[in-house]
Amino acid sequence: MRETILFICAHNDDQIIGGGGTFAKYAHEGKHVKTVIFSYGEKSHPHLKPHIIIRTRIKEAKVSERILGGKGLVFLGLNEGKFGQEAQRVKEQLLELIRKEKPTKIFTHSQDDFHYDHRAVHHIVRELVKEHKLKCDIYTFDVWNPLKILKRNVPKLVVDISDTFKTKMKAYEAHESQVNLPAMLPFRLRMWIDAILYGWSNQCRYAELFYKL
């Protein structure tokens, strides 16, 4: 039976920024890597009608998933900024999905992410695992986390992505509607710098770092 790994995130590029190299590495190893996305990200372009940007972002997510080698993509369709209000409904849906997939690992947002929706996803996943005593390892990744001081003593998972870093960046570039937004421009450089620094600290060319709950 193949191992299943879930990436659970707020928007359809978060898993790539935080763990795209690891995603691609696990997929290349034959693991079933699937993604659960809470929202369609329709507020990223407020000047466009929601159905237009939703259609665009779904298309980009599918292209990106193919590049990474993913085996499934699920949109939960929550409204951005209202994850907390819709938590109970989505928790039931997410619980059913986790029980069906039986993942050995779940990767999700950090609890100290600056973005409200990212923190909401973290708390929903954490509560779900605790309430239902789900048996799988939970790891968190950084997206809007310039400071990592709070995690200094938390157990870490370091993944060598030397062979999949280019795949990660190609998957990120597939999100054409997002990558050139002013707020997103620093991410290319940051992903590159982080990968080099984590790699240098762990005797490899590029690496990604996660924290275990």
C-alpha cells in the first residue's frame, strides 16, 4: 500500500512556497501526495469578478500539481478571511477526507504566520487531529513567517531538495496570476535564499525545513 501525504493550505500556491521541493521529492519517490486548499483565492484580484479569478486559479493549481507530480487536488471553497466562522463545517469535511486518505504525514501552515487565513488553517488542522486522536505526523511550513524565533526549540524535519528545487520553482511560476503581484515579488528570492541556507546548514545544496507539532 502506497504512503499518502497531505498538504493542507489556505491558497493554491502556499504549499509550493512552503514545501514544493519536498512535495516533488515525495511524489518522485512514489508516494501519493495530495493537496487540500481552503479557498479559491478570489480576493487576490479585487478588480476582477470572482468567477474569473477562481477559474484562473483552479487552472493554475492543476498545472502546478502536474509539475510537482501530485495525485489529487481538493478545493474546500471557503471565503477568504472567514475561515474561523466556517470552521465547524470544514472540520467535518476535512475529517472525512483525512480518514479516507489515512496520511502518514500532514504538512500545513505555521501557528505564528502573519496571515490570518494561514493561522486559521493551522488551528483547524491542529484541533481536528487532537479532538479525534488522528495518528499521523503534523509538520508546519513557513509562508508569511519572516521571524522564526518562536520555533527555536521545536523538533525539525529537514528535507534535501537538491534534485527538486528547480521543479518547485517551475511549479511556482505556473501561478501566473500571482507571481507578479507586488506583494509576491520577494518570494522568488526568499525561496532561493532559504533553500540555500537550509542546505548549507545540512550539508546539501538546497533544503526545506519544517517544524513538527
